[in-house]
Amino acid sequence: MLRLIQLRNGNIRKIGVVDETRVNLLSEFASIYELARAAVNSGVKLSALIKQHNTDESLDYDEVYGGGSEWRVLPAADHPEEPSRCLVTGTGLTHMASAKNRDAMHAKNPDQVEVLTDSMKMFRWGVEGGRPAPGNIGVAPEWFYKGCGDVLRAHGEPLVTPRYAEDGGEEPEVAGVYLIGDGGRPYRIGFAMGNEFSDHKFEKRNYLYLAGSKLRNCAIGPELIVDHDFQSVPGEVVIERDGRRVWSQEIKTGEAEMCHSLSNIEHHHFKFEWHRRPGDLHIHFFGADAFSFGAGVQLSEGDVMTVSFEGFGRPLRNPVKIDSAADEVVAVTRLD
């Protein structure tokens, strides 16, 4: 599979093609965004453009990945000049396990199995109508907003539980990366592993708190996969504390593991004309299969969250950082 990585050394940015233990650097393009724009504008396939601009310059991937190089890993995709032109969003209740976890969080009558929560009702709508025939429109999935490109973090960078949050927990997912062409057409550049990171305690209070539970900082990478078929993708999520594994679980994602087809998810995101603004980048999370909060694990300062999916390159690892300062009122200044 074609695996790309974004790197920075001081003020210098580069794109690299991952070849096991080496990262082969490309010429001309300083970001995946620029590379994708060139592919769209020229009509040349992304893979062909990469071959045209491959160089003999390479880096030791072990050193880069482990933080021992002057080159630092960047998020697997970003808008390098205008982070506000990158929209980070997601779709929930796509996987059976996620529906069960949400149902358990919000169930008010646990002994009455015939009573469905709104979460399970929405999931069932997806099962019944989330895979329409080609050319047809299926039922809309759940949708949420994370923020603009400023919220993105790279492999190795901490994900912060802010002072106003009740908790912070991993959500191991895959995200699609999209560019809007000059004619307003969305193009899928590829896929990246992600940790969507949410406040599950806050969400558990009431499912209507879902939007507010989405802690804005999240991670994608370290690699972007250009040609993955995204059918059935096994993986694993691991929580380490003081170098010791305290929780782990096998996970799965991909179209075969979801109640919505990829095309249906993409339609319902890009049906809004404001989501098809030429030059914008979109990063859209496709939902999680499992997370440690559902197993009763509460993350602590310094815990390391690791997400890995088969065929997506090296694992995404991010430490937990907790802002323990007291919450403060954010006051608005009047201009009258």
C-alpha cells in the first residue's frame, strides 16, 4: 500500500513515502495538501505524481518515529497555510460495539430490554437503511463537529483533557481525508488512523451532550494510506501506564464492520454545499469499535494510548495530559 508521512525540521516541511524502515522524501511538495491539489488540477493520479517527484534522499524511519531525529512527525494531513480551512468532523453509531456502548451509557431501564434508547434507535435506522443501492440515498448517520485544523495532533504529541472536562478517553478510529476541488467536487485523498478523544463521563449524563463531549484535540497518523480498500480492517487499542499494559482490546473497522456504507457517510457529509468549498480540506472520523471507558478504565496523567490497524502503518501513540487547573469563567467583553 502507498503510505505517506508529513515531516518537519524547523521551518522545513517535507512529504515522505514510507518503505518499511526508510522514508523516501519527495521533491517540490511540502505537504500532502499541496500534492493533492496538484493531482486534482493536473488530472494526474496521486500515485503517478508521487513517482514523478520521488528522490534519492531518505531518512531512517525508526529514528523519526521514535523521536530520535531532527525531523518530527506531523499530523497525517493538514492545511499548512490556513488551519481554519480544514474541517474536522465525524460520524458516530456506525459500529455495533459503539452502539452497545452508547446504549449502555444512556439506558434508563436496564432491566427492560424492550425499551430502546435513542442511540439504539438511530443505530437500527443505519442497519435498515445505511447501505443504499448505488445511485440511491440512504438514511443519515449521526454527525458531529470537532473543530478546525488547529485541533489536530501528531503521533507522539499529548492529547489534553482540558480543565473543564470531566474525563478524557481514547476513541480508536480511522478517518477519511478529503480535498475539495476548484469545481466544488470532493476528492478522497486517503485514510489515516486516528484517536478522536472524548469526555465520556460528560456524554454519559445525557446523549444530548454528545457534541459538547467531543474534546477538540485529536490525533491522526502517523501515516496516510492512499490506496486502502477499507473493507474489513482488524486492529488493537492499548492503554499503557508506567510502561505496563493495563487494558487492551482487539477492534475492527471498515465497511464490512459498519451499518453505513462509506459512500452513504460521504454523501451525508458533502451534501451540504458549505462543505464543498473549493480549497478546503476535510478530515472525517468514521466511528469507534471499542474504548477503555466502556470497560471501566479511567485514564491518568502520563498514560499512553496506542491505536493500530492492519495495513495502516506504524501505530499511533499519544500520551495523556490532564490540565488540573481549576475551571474558570470565560467572560465576554461588551463593545457598546
